[in-house]
Amino acid sequence: MRYSIGQVAKKLGLTAHTLRYYDKEGLLPYVKKGSSGARVFDDEDVDWLIIVECLKGTGMQLKDIRKYINLCQKGDSTVDIRLELFKQQKKQLEEKLAQLQGYMEKIDFKIAYYTEAVANGGVDVCKKNKCLAAEKERLFGHK
């Protein structure tokens, strides 16, 4: 199927400006131009964009995404390098997820802490709650 830049932008929740920028940066190597000079996308181009957005969403920089695309263009001789690239990106993402989980636990603690404070008229009451005190020690390393 063929898509205009506007259709692809709408489909993926991007702007036409972003798509033009990606094309200019070499992230859309197979996008063709119609007789009027407008970009014409096909399903494979949309698939590329989904991977570009995925990698961007994991924190990969555009220069590294471009490097991945260049490797893809070189064919099967780079499959092992691409595999390692994705393994490394997964490792970084797992580390970020663990960090975010730690933040979530601290936020959950504060919600429980302030819920208790609101229900009992102040934070002094919270200091007497042994469950909250134990959770605080676990999360922050002190009472």
C-alpha cells in the first residue's frame, strides 16, 4: 500500500516535519518520491519508522539509529553486529526499568505515608506506624 507523508504522520502519531527530518537524516533510506517530488511511503517504510521510534523511545540517539540502518543496508554480513546492538540496547533498557521500578517504590511509599497522614491528622502519626517505618528503612536505608 502507498501512503502520503500526512497519512503516515497520522498513522504513527508523528508530524510531517519529523518525517521529513528523519528522511533528511538518512533514517528512511527506501522512501521514494512521486512525480510531484512528494515522499511516497509503503508498508516497509512504515515498518522502518516503527523501529526508529522504538529505538528512540529506548533512548538510542539518532546517530546510533542511523548506524543500525547503515548496517541493515549492508546485508547479511552485519547480522551479528545488529544482534549485539539490540542485545546492548535491551541491557540498557533493563537497567533503566530497574531504576524506574526503584523510583516507583519510593513514590508508592510516599503515597502510603501521606494517605496515613491525611487519615490520622498529620505526619507524626505516621512515625508510629511500624509498617511504614520498616518500608522507609528498606527504601531509604534509615528510619
